Amino acid sequence: MSNNKNQDTEKLFKGLEKSYGILYMLLLTFLVFLGTRYVSTLDYNNLFYSPGMLAADTTMRAELPVKKGTTTPPIDIVKFTSIDPALVEKGKGLYTSNCASCHGETGAGNGAAGAALNPPPRNFVDLNAQQWKIGKKITEMYVTLQEGIPNTGMASFSTIPPEDRFAILQYVHTFSPDYPRENPDDIAKLDAKYSLSQGVKAANQIPVNLAMELEILDYDTLKQDLTSVMNIVSNDNTDPGAIQFKKIVSDPNKALNSLASNMAWTESSESFQKFLSIDPINKGFKAEALRMSPEALSQVQQYLAGVFAKNRV
């Protein structure tokens, strides 16, 4: 009896083996069929090419015209730092077109374009919402518009005429009654820094193609001018500015070329200090340049600015 059961079980497993074998073959055949159909629907040639890139913009654009640099008329800083309703109204339109996208229409620092900025845009309504890096007075905020604030979203707006910048700031000061007012010293310092009462010179404007053509000529002229500057500085052992300069440079030639590449440092000792604060070693200066006293810094800046101006650099 036991033998019969074993034989029946053995026959059952043999039957299942045949069935599984048939199912396996059918499944394999079905998968091969599906794979063949899928491959037949592909664009075979496109398998070996990356997606097409956007075509280059071939739109013709007009060159900027040649435009001689002009000097804006001298302005009365006392007048422009005193609240004037007409100037405030002018500033409102300028603020809307230049500032509202980041600082918001109401000055609360909630403009759409400033949402991703870190640190966020200045809140002009709540004066205690953020730390002020330069200051809240019109004379101090003017410096911000002129130079911008590094490592933030606040760019320089130096291309806007001085009168318009004062108009913007007068309008901004209407957002809160807590803004401090200027005193005569503040006004005198601002004028000394940017020569506003003497007029501000705007740079020349030339087309890119013309600039590229003149670049080679300018380079040769620049080399000659820098050679003259180098000779003057090297042979000057009496001027305090020249003496201090030699103490803070590791490579005089490299330092002078670095200075010639960005002449913003000629504006003031503060601008010169800012120039030195960014990678001085790579510009040919020693680390000691960052530890100069304000007096020595001013001596070097004024000396070099004078030498560069006399030699047309």
C-alpha cells in the first residue's frame, strides 16, 4: 500500500515538471515577442545622439554708439540732503523702477525679486529689523548706492546721476519717521569723498568691436605708462607714500599692474583699502598691507593716485 502511494506521488511530480517546463518555454517566447515589438518601435538612429541643443540666438543687435564721457553738474549737497517734496515725488518713480523689485513697493524688503537673496533686502520701514552695515542717514545710504555692499544682493547704482540718487533716498526716508538727519560734518565728508560739489565725471562709452580694435593699442600704451610709473616709484626715496608702498609690496610690477586693472581705488583711501582687502597676495602685495595705519594707507593712496594721473594710466 505504501509503495503504491510513493509511486503515485512520483508520477505527480513528473507531471508537474513537464507542465512547468512548458510554461517556462511559453513565458520565454512571450517575452522575446514583446522585446522584438518594442525594439521595432524605436527610432534606431536616435539611440546614438543626445537631445538637440537650443539654437544659438542669431538676432542682430545694434552696437552702442560712441559717447563721450560727461561731467554731471555740481550739486548743492545741503539742498539734496534736506527733505524736498518735489524731490521726494521724483524719487518715488525712481524707487519703483530701480528698487521696488527687491525692497518692495512699501519698502518692507518683501519684493518678489528679493525672495531668494541671502541676506534679504533691506527693510526700510522697520529700522531695527536688520543690522545696518554703512548707516541710515542719507549721506551714508548714498555711499551704499555708489559702491554697493559686497557679498550681498546690493549692487552699485553709480550709473544713476547723483541728483536722482538723492531723490531715491529722500523718498526712502518717508517710509519711517525714525531716520536720523544729517549734520554739517556728514555732508562735508560725503563731498570730500565723491567731489559732488565739483561735478562727477561719467566714463566714455564705445562699441564692443571698436573697444576690441583699440585693446591692442591700449595695451602697448598701458605698458609704457606703467613702465614710467615703475621708474618713478622705484627712484623715489623721499615721499612717505613711496616709502610705505615699497614696504607693503612683494612684487612691485605685479602690484602696479593690479592697480592699473581696476582704478576704482583712486577715488578714496576707503576704496584703496577695499582693493587691498581682496586677495592682496595674488595682487603682488604683502599681508602687511592689511595692517597699515589709516595715515599710512592715505599716504600710499594719494601718492599712487597722483603718480598714475600724471602718467595717464
